[in-house]
Amino acid sequence: MLKFILTHPIDTITHIPHFIKWLTLKGPEKYIYLEKVWYNKEAKKSKYNQKEKVDFVVGTYEKQNEHEDYDTYILKNVDDTFKEKVALDFACGPGRNIVKYQKDFKKIDGADISKNNIKNAKENLTFEGVE
């Protein structure tokens, strides 16, 4: 049975202590823990403090910038009046949107469930010259 469980789609939790903790959780905490472990693992393999990003979190750093969803739907009402406002990028990952939209706001803060994503975001922002 244990072998089956470890090859199940939750194979993110193959580290036994993570798996045991995951088994003890209930409800939303179980899902949140799975997400946190997965993002920490994938972010640890990623590299953003360089021109060619190595992105295991979303897969393709630059391709994500090509999607029009943020411009068309989420930020469609952002105009020059926002240049003096502070924004929050919730689930910021490596800070890709902070880099892309920093010119539109006074400041953008990032928050993420993964400590490795926060570390990568800080490195990425430093590399890209964003304060």
C-alpha cells in the first residue's frame, strides 16, 4: 500500500517526514501543506538571478509574460493614478509580475507560501534592478 501511495499524483510528498505530516492533516491544511512542499521543492531547483531564467515553478518564465490575462482583465483599469500606490503580488513566485509591472506602481510587495519562492524573488528583483 505504501508503494502505491508514494507513486500516486501526490508524489511531491515522497520525503517520509513530509508524507507522515501530510497524512495527519485534515481539510484545507492538507492541501495547503501539499502546495507549500511542492512549491518549495520546485523553487529550490529554479534559477532567476540570470538572464535566461530556469523556471520549474510555472515552467516558462518568459512565456508567462506573453499571456495577456493580467493586462486584459486584472490590471485593465490601472492608469497613471496608480503610480503613487502600493500593490501586493499575492503568490508572487519568483517576482515575475513585480518586475513586469513595477513601473505602474510606487511599489509592489510580494507574498508567497514558499520560502524558496521568496528567496528567488529577492534574487530575481536584485538581478533585474528592482528595489
